Amino acid sequence: MSKTNLKKGIIFGVIATFLIGLQPIIANSRPKYLDPYIFTAITALIEAVIFLPLFLLERKNLKSKRD
């Protein structure tokens, strides 16, 4: 395993852990008329929007190196 892949994995893991750790804080700070599960699901969708482009870029890079 190369050191750059290890660094990317650690950075992405730290970012994901930080964003997941914000979910209870965001759920508690929501307006009372919103369901906490829906609010947390929205937070998870925002996290997916952040990481999906990164995932697709890495996948494209791996495919180009393979061919």
C-alpha cells in the first residue's frame, strides 16, 4: 500500500467521523416541529453529497491507472 493512499484514507476517515459526530448535535438543535430522524437523514445525505464526488474521482483515477 502506498503512503498516499494511506494518507487519503486517514483524512477521509477523520472527515467522515467528524461529520457523523455532528449528527446528534444537529438533531438536538433542530426546530421542535421536525422529526429528529428526518433531520439526521438529511445530514447523512449531505455527507453523501460531499463524499460521492470524491469517491467517483478516485474510481476514475484507479480505472485510468489500470488501463
